[in-house]
Amino acid sequence: MTRNRNPAQIERLAQDVLRQAGALTIPTDVDKVVESLRVRVHEEDMESDVSGVLIIKGDQRHVLVNKEHPSNRKRFTVAHELGHLVLHDDEAERDESGNRMFIDRQIRVYQRVGEPSSAVYKQEGSMTDVWQEREANAFAACLLMPAHHVTRAALERDLFDELSVASLAKSFGVSEQAMSIRLQQLKLVSPDLGSSDDDASGA
């Protein structure tokens, strides 16, 4: 089981997926990526704390997303579940028939500074652990906010306030919070610009 992939490794994997899908423009065409990975996405009624589910049954791959969540959050959820597919397929919990499933409750975005609490992933019904969640979150961020695109776009703007971050987030089809964290991770803004909360990126 692979643990603690570094950020550069995850960024490269995400870029490989984007290249194979021909999804190299911004905002990331998630539909192209989903099609390239032979995944079907379904919007479903789910409990409010369930963001998404990845189900792998034989050669079928399905991502279920909470239909009540905002569009930006659904984009992040799909990208997060694709992260599980790319990074963790061989680590998935299996049922009696050998089918694999990930259920994600309260998907969160973590900054690289500090350690997240693993308690969030020990809730009843959780099928992932803290390392898998951190890696899937990182993959989603790289997929939706590729480093080279974010860096170029940030340099073209004067990122001095939350309005400028909001504009950048809108152009990438992500939440302001997700963009703020990504900018901090890439050292493009100071940590005090934007929210550093680790709540769900699509909120």
C-alpha cells in the first residue's frame, strides 16, 4: 500500500490524467476526464453529510454525488472520487463479491501545514482513512487547479483581496475556499489572505 505520496507525485499523476483526457484548458472539463477514465457519474439523493461514493464493480466504475450540493462542490467531489480511483483502487474495501467501494462523508480540504484530525474518517460508515482522504483531496485540487495554470493566472492578477481570489476561483470553477488554500499551498499568497478553514471545498 502506497502511503504519503508527495505533492509533486500527485501533481504529475493528475497532469497525466488531464493529458490523456485532452482536458488541458481551464476550467477543467471534468466530463472529459470522467469519460477518459470510463466512469459514469450519477447525481443522487444522499444524506447531507455524504458528499460522494465511488463504486467499482468488475470493469464498471460509478461515482455518485449528492445532488443537493452546490455545483462547485459536486465538481470537487467528482474529482476527489477520481483521486480514489487513480490512487487507491487496489486499497479499496471489498464486499463479498470482490466489488470495491469508497464512501466519503464531509470531504474536506487540508492544507499541507499541520495534521488533520483522523476522527472525521472514523465515523460510522467511513470506508477510507485519513491518508487516502488527504491524497484524494490533493489530487482533486491538482486536477481542478493545475499548478501551472493557477500560477500563470495569479501572476496576471493582483491578488490583494478576497474579491480577486473570488474572480480567480470562478474562472477555475471551484469554491473561493478551495482556491485560497491552493494559492497558499503554491506560495502565491500569504496565509492570511482568504480562509484557512479546512471545511468542505464546495461549501
